[in-house]
Amino acid sequence: MGKRMKALLIILVALLLLVIVAVAILNHPAFGRRMSAERKARIEASPNWRDGMFQNEEPTPQFTGDKSMLSVLWEFFVHRPKDRVPKEAIPAVKTDLHSLPTDQDWLVWFGHSSYLFCLNGKRYLVDPLLKMEFPVSVMMKPFKGTDIYTPDDIPDIDYLIITHEHWDHLDYATLRDIKDKVKHVVCPLGVAEYLEYWEYNKSIISELDWYEEADGITCLPSRHFSNRKFKQNQTLWASFMVEDGGRKVYIGGDGGYDSRFRRIREKFGYVDLALLENGQYNNDWKYVHTTPESLEQAILDLQAKQVFTVHHNKFALAKHPWYEPDSVAQSIAEHHNIQLLDQIIGTVVIF
């Protein structure tokens, strides 16, 4: 066999191995499965589905400015400012979640967008990411000291709320391990396909379009996107209002600023606690994540009695200094006399 034939054979074998690896990865349960015909029909009947995908209420380019998508991604992966990741472990508290009382309203944050709260005797778990298994472990690395909670630490859950399908919000490994603790799931349209594939009982899942309600939990708009695999915006993204016992908690989810905060205020009146995105922002994607300036306006529009900001202090998914979101929230709160409840990971916050 000549040298050229040997080289060609090596290339073909390498390509075959790459194809096999790619197929194996995409068949991992975390990537989900093909949408059922029944669910696809319901999705396509949604008023928020147009031109083959879900649409935001306002025009929302994913990338902004003069840079191309490739240049934005290249800069993100190549340019790594020194303060993106803390050099030392971030302070955190390990709380026994099983022993927390249900006769008080409290919140425990696990870093990024994962948190557990109790409202009127019921426990609500939001976007839990408590394990770093493949493929998430390849994409993100938690800051030192932030991965102290595991699925074993989670008590029985009355409501699991998922805001959208992105990897840092819909985690297969965590949801697999807490499945038997969950009584009811609330998620946006399309996301239930993952949960049913991961053996969640269909009867406990409330899959909602914007402005639909289940058990006092109203699915509301956000300004974001979805893309677990290749096609964008095939499942819905959302924020949620939880109402129980005369109290209201707003779960902001991910999303850039628009008029929804003012409209939510008009629709629901006062809000006892608003959990708002604060972190992983960049002017290159300023319409799909909350920037410091738009966080301030969102808080003023919503006029919540108390605010807790999330989406920071665990992963570096943008270029800003890791500590900047904390200082941004403090500055806004001081300037406008806002009751900011932000605390270190694991602290029990009474609200």
C-alpha cells in the first residue's frame, strides 16, 4: 500500500471515529429526543409560534453590534480577562435543607440560577444544577466553593419550576437524581419532552404557554431564546409568577429588558419578592440577558418589595469580572433605597 493510500485510510478512519463519537454524544439522554407529534401540534398552535419557531414579544437579535456571530464567539473563547474567575474559593454556607421549617417563607440560593424557596408551606425548586456530569462538565466549571450542594441535599419538592432548556437551567443529572422527590413540575411549552424522556410522569407535569396558569403559577414572557441542539427556539422560555397565601414571588428566568416588567406590575400589582437575572451579560448579546443598566430599569418597573439577584457567582459564561454583579446590585439598591436580599450561597433568607 502506497503512502498516499495509507494517509487516505488514516483520514477516513479518523473521520469515521469522529462520526461515531458525535452520534454517541448526541444520543446522550441530556440532549433529549425528537418532539412528539402531539406536542409539536400544540406548539405550532401557540400564538407565540411564527415562521417555524417561538418568537419574543419584541424583535430580539441574539447578537448585537457590528460583530458577526463567529467573531463574538471567537473573542469569547480566546479573550479571557483575569477577573472572570475568582482565584480563591467563594464563601458559602452548607444548610440542612431538610430541617428548614415550612411555617416561614424563606429562600436558599445555590449559586447561578438554582434556588429553593418556601412559600405558604410549599417548597419550590427552580432550575436546579447541582451535579457536573457530562456533557455539562465539558461546557462549564463551577467556581471553587460553589458546588457544596448535591441532589441528596434536596428535600421533597412540591413544585419544580424550569424556566427554559439551556444547559445551565435544565440539567439532566440533577433532575434524574431528584425525580422521586418531585410532586409537580411546571415548565414552558416543549420542555416537558425532556422531562418525559427522563422518566418524569406525564401526569405531574404542567406545560404552559405564556399567560397560562397552573396551581397558582402563571407562565409569563421573557426575552430570550432556546437552542439545546441545532435548531433555535423550538421550545419556549419563560418567567413565572407564583401566588400563594396572598403573597407573590416573581421568577424572572433569563432574558433581556423589555416592557414586560411594567406590564407584569400592571397585571399582578405588588410583588413580595422578585428573583432577577444579574450576570453573564455582555453588550454583544444585550437583548437576551439583563445588563446592569437594564437590571436597574427592570427593578424600577416591577416595583417589587424585595429583590434577590441570581445568574452569577458560580460560572463564568461572560467576560465581566466575577464579582461585578454583586456590586451592581448593591449600587442599584443603595441609589433607589431597594430592599436587596442578596446573600452568599446557602444562606437562609427570610422574606
